[in-house]
Amino acid sequence: MRNRKIIIQLVILFVILILLAQSIFIIKETDQVVITQFGKPVGEAKITPGLKIKVPFIQKANYFEKRYMEWDGDPNQVPTKDKKFIYVDTYARWQITDPLRFFIRLTDERGAHSRLDDILDGETRDYIANHDLEEAVRTSNRVPIPSGSLGEEVGDTLSDILVGRQKIQDMILETANQRASDLGILVLDFRIKRLNYVEEVREQVYERMKSERFRIAEKFRSEGWGEASKINGEKERDLKTIQSEAFRRAQEIMGESDARAAAIYAGAYDQSAAARNLYSFVKSMETFEMTFDSTTTIILSTDSELYKYLIKLQ
């Protein structure tokens, strides 16, 4: 009898614990809760932290995040106003501001992400399609800084923009919040993470950049060849000037040497008639040696000085 009483007490205690466990729930600082009864919300959402009570087994606590959450869009191919096809990769931060409305309209975070995909991707496509590529890339107007001689040759220029990337992002954010106003959420921030050409356009851009660089390289090369030809021409001209000056100077020196040698010979052989005859004979022999060989045939006049010496040699 006593054991049965103990068992009954334990069973009652166990039932009470289960009822308490099903009745009491805790809300953390980062949570907000919507109570549902048979799947339908009951009362207002509970957003203050602490211990809360609900009807056990009948009511259910649905927890939602109170902190900021991330939305990361998929890269989408979008045409710009100037007919350039690009991939746009975006991201956003959002928050549940009305958990009761959020539960009624979206049920959970998966439903919220799906709805945000529709809203943010659609608005991004619309705004990008209504603006030129430069508007989506740049935020403000600025003067380009030349990147050396190559940049000057290409002609670095920037078109003026009227809207800019930051304003486009702000407009997408504002329109998205207008469309999400009845969903119990707030889009806190929206950014374009990356822009890039589609593969076909990217290849065309690369080819155009390569051809432009090849043209510039060819121009630099031709200018280099022209400068090299100029330098070589100046070198050849200077070389010929130096050689002609050296030849002239050498001839002057040889002439002066010959004149001095002749003066020395004249001074040496002009001592007497015999010396003069000897000098004349030696010079004639030198002439013979430099002029004639064994195969040379000559005709001389009897009045020739050379003939006189030839007669004497016979």
C-alpha cells in the first residue's frame, strides 16, 4: 500500500514536471516569439526576454531571430541601358521588425529569403536596366590620373555620371522596403558586391584591349626604330667627319714630313756638284724601282733624264 502511494506520487510529480516543461519557455535577448494554437497565432508577439508561460500541448512557441540577418543574392545576368550584358552579384542585411506579421505572411526565415530573392533581384534588374554601365560602376565624377605614357597614349577618360552606384543602391533599398512593408521585415542595407561582363562580352573587351595595346606597342616600336636610325645616322656622320679630319691631318703631317725630308736631302746633297748629281741619280733609281718591273715596257725620249741614266748603265 505504501509502495503504491509512492508510485502515484512519483507519477503525479512526473506529470507536473512535464506540464511545467510544456508550459514554461525562455526568451533570450536575441529571440522573439509568436505563440500559436493549433497553427494559428494567439495574442501579440513576445519580444522581452525572460520566463514565459503558455498552455501546454495546445500552444507552441515559434522563435524568430531578433538580430540582423544576411541575404546573399545569386549573380544574375542583367542588360544595362547601353546594351551591355553584365553579371550583378548583390548582398543585403535585414531584420524581423514585426514577428507576428512576419509569421502570418512568411512563416519562417526560408520564406523570407525566398521573398527577398523576388524583391531584391527584381529591383536590381530594373534599376540596372534603366542606367548605363558607368552609372552602376562609379559613384562620383572625378578627373582620371594618367598612368604614365601608356595611359596618355590610350587616352584615359571618364564619362560624367548623373546618378552613380551609391544612389542606385539607395533607390533599390528604398523600393525594396516599400514592397516589404507588409511583411514584418526591414531591409537595413543593400550593396552591389560585384559587377562583371558576361563571358562573350568579356572576351570582346579583352580582345579590344589587346589590339589597342598592340597598336600602342607598334607605335612605340616604330618610334624606337626611327630614333635608332637617327642615332645611327648621326654616328655614321660623326664617324666620317672624324675619319676625314684624321685623314686630312695625316696628309698634312705626311706633307710636312716629306717637305722636311726633302729639305734635309737638299741640304745634304747641295754641298757640291757631285753631291747634286748623286742626289739626282739616287732619286732616279728610286723612281725606277717604284715604277718599273721585269714586265714593264717603256718608250723614252733621248732628252729624258731617265734615258740618260739607262744609257750610262749599258
